[in-house]
Amino acid sequence: MKILVSALEASANLHLSHVIKELEKHSKIELCGIFELEGYSGALHKSSEFSAMGFVEVLGLIAKAKRALKKMVELAKDCDTVLLIDSPAFNMPLAKALKKANIKVNYYILPQVWAWKEYRAKILAQNCENLLSILPFEREYFGTPCQFVGHPLLDEIKVEKSKQKSGIIAFLPGSRRSEIWRLMPVFRELASKLEGRKIIAAPAHIKGKESEYYGDTSGFELSYDANSLLAQADFAFICSGTATLQAALIGTPFVLCYKAKAIDVFLARLFVRKLKHIGLANIIFDFIRQPALHAELIQDEVSAAALLAAYKDCDTSAFAKGCLKLKKYLSHGASANVAKILLEKSH
């Protein structure tokens, strides 16, 4: 079975790897397109070729992306099926181009139209045969082509929350240097006020460059396995992002904290008006009419004193009950269902 894949982000490749493991149970798999997956060669481009920092680099990628899009359409003509994952800036134009070439498209991990750019839902519904959703409420936005397949984090989280107190406090300041630099001074001050072991969850790409990202880490230990750390930790302080949903699914009480450039927050508030929260678990709970699962501190609210107060005020019993509701709502992993659809739709 030959699949055209478009996976431009590290997270997309992680989700792809679980889908491929399911597919390999049924068929020999060949990949082409844009991806970065151990054991698979033949990519038109590696995903990392499309990461950029700064205006000049982004400009350079536009021409490259246009050339890649044309080549992807040609490659698709020789494939059994197509899987586009996330990255709407590239994958939506690609879906349009594939539709024009009469090639059927499976789109996995959909744009967050419930937050902003709702018009994207109609465009994808017109150009994709299957919209594979990871959130049950998304079908009301995308319509008939959309089906809930499960959430990939439920495939990827293989740990269970320890029931014993460990004395460990986890700190997840993000993966981008800018967000880490903004949070680490607050985390250092906060750590000095807390008892027990303080452990930073560091992404793999930071290995060997810890001082560049974190600065002074005296008083902290480092871990490169966020899921295992969260399973052991009594509490966590987490930068906004997927890690907050990871913690909720594992069952680790936490507070979300986020500091960014003032202009970025202003623009986000200007365009993303529908949402009362920024944490994924809290957003999901809004849609199912449940109270917020965890505290969120944003911009000037992020201080050592405020984080300490949120830690002390956390109702861990209510949080644990909320986590069970969340897991029940998301129900199951996605990989097996995505693989089944690809097998059924391959020609």
C-alpha cells in the first residue's frame, strides 16, 4: 500500500507513526511526500525543511512550498491513498489541488475552526472525502464528511498516574525558546518557595543545549520523558499547549501559565473571540457545558505568588473526577480507526 503523506510538524510525524504501526499489521506500507519517520525513506522533503524563524526565512519557504505542492499532486497519482495531517496553511491548498486532480483526500487533525477562521470548515468539506476529527464536537462545524476517530494522545500515553505522593513538582515551560525564557524566571522564583524535587520536562530537541534554553537550572532536575514525569508528579506548572491535555489525561493536577509578547496576545484576543479559555481541556469542557478543569494564568497574572496560590487552592478531588469525564468524552485512541479508514478507502 503506497500512501502520499503530508506531515510538516514533529507532532504530525508522531501521530503518523502510530497510524503506520496499525497499518503495518495489515499491509506492507510505502510512503512518499513530506514526512520524517524512522524506518521510512523516500520523502520528497523532510518535515524539518519547512520549519522557519523570522520573516526572511518564511518568505523563502513560500516558493519552496508552491513547488512542493505541485510535486505532491503528481506523486499522489501513483498512490493508493492520501493522508494530510494538521498544518492547514500548506495542507488546505494541497487538498484543493488534489481535488482538482480528482484525487480523494483524507485529512487528519483538523484546523481549529471552532476558535477562528470558521470558513475553513466549508473549504475542507468541499475538497476532502474524509475529515478525521480528534474532538467529538467538531462535526457540528465540518458536517457530513467529518467523523470522530478518537484522540491520538490516548494512543501515545502509555503511563498511569501514581497513586502515591512522590514529592515531585513538574515544570513544563514549553518547547520554544521564547516561551521558555519568559517563564523560567518565574519558575525559578516559584521553585524556591516549594518543597520536594523540582523537575523540568525538556523536549528531546533541547538535549545538549539546555543552558541556551533554560539558563540557570540549579535547584532543578531534568527529564526527557514528559509523560512519565507527569505520571509521577504530584502537581505541574505547564505552559499552554498540548502538554496541558496530556496532564489532564494522565490525571496530574496542574495550572496553565502563558506569557507572550503583548502584541501576540492582543492579536489572539482580537481574532479568537469565541473561547473563554486557552487550555485544551478547559475548551473541551466549555463545549460539553462543564466548569473549567484547571486554573489558567495569562500574561501579568503569571507570577510566583499567583502560581503558588493556584497550587495551594487546587481541589485535587474535583480535578480527578473531571479527568475521568474528559477521558470518557474522548473515549479512545485514533490510530486504529484512521488506519481502518485508509485501508477501506485505498483504491
